[in-house]
Amino acid sequence: MKKIVLLTIVVAASFLSGFTVNTIISNNKQKLKKVTGIGGVFFKCKDPKAINEWYKLHLGFDTTPYGTSFEWREAGDGNKKGLTQWNPFPNDTKYFAPSTKDFMINYRVDDLEQLVAELRKENVTIVDKIETFEYGKFVHILSPEGNKIQLWEPKD
């Protein structure tokens, strides 16, 4: 009888410890929030200056030669600001290469270095090295269809 009780306790403890370890591993995988929002929309056009002026005149964009930035506040923390950049590029720009598409989307991320390490393990094409600027870290990847995607960890 004691052996059956002891065996039951050992089996139950094994099950619970396995369940606990699996839960911890699953929770750690879920903690990396990959994309937190859209950081920008970039597109090719024949005349970026004229497009900037058209959007300024007809849609009220506060444009500069670099497009415009839309400022917003995070839902969970109204004191934390964010920006989404809108920017037209000339048709002959090489900035979107190797993609042949006329657009590129910039996604905001929390931890770019950790995300890039994970993407490498998942065999995602990383186009370049992480670059750091005063406004954040950037890297480019390719989607399965060859769309160049910019990942940005902002310094908010």
C-alpha cells in the first residue's frame, strides 16, 4: 500500500513539475512582443516634393522634405508618446532594395537585438546589420514575397 501511495506521489510530482517547466518555457516565449505598432509607411512616387505639397494642401499634413510624423500616445500609458512616420521617396530610390516593391512598412519593436536573434533562428532573411541612431535602432528583413520590412526600436 505504501508503495502505491509513494508511486502515485512520484507520478503526480513528475507530472506537475513537467507542467510547471512547460508553462515557464511557454510564458518566456510569449514575453517577447515582436511588433508593437506601425512606425512608418514609405512609398515611391514620381515627385516627392509635389506629393508632400498635395498632402499638405488637400489633407492638412504638416510635411517637410522627409514627409511627416504623426504623434500619438500609448493606450496603456498616456504619458508615453510615439511617432508614425509617413514619407514619399523618389521612384529611383535604392533604399527599398533588394525589394522591387514600391513601398516599405516600418514596424516598431521592443527589443530589436533579441528579435533579430530569434528571426535568424527562424531562417528569416536579415538584409543588413542593426544600425543605431539618436532616434533608435534599425534593421531590414525580407518577407517570403520579397517585401523589404524595416524594424525599428525607437528611443521614446
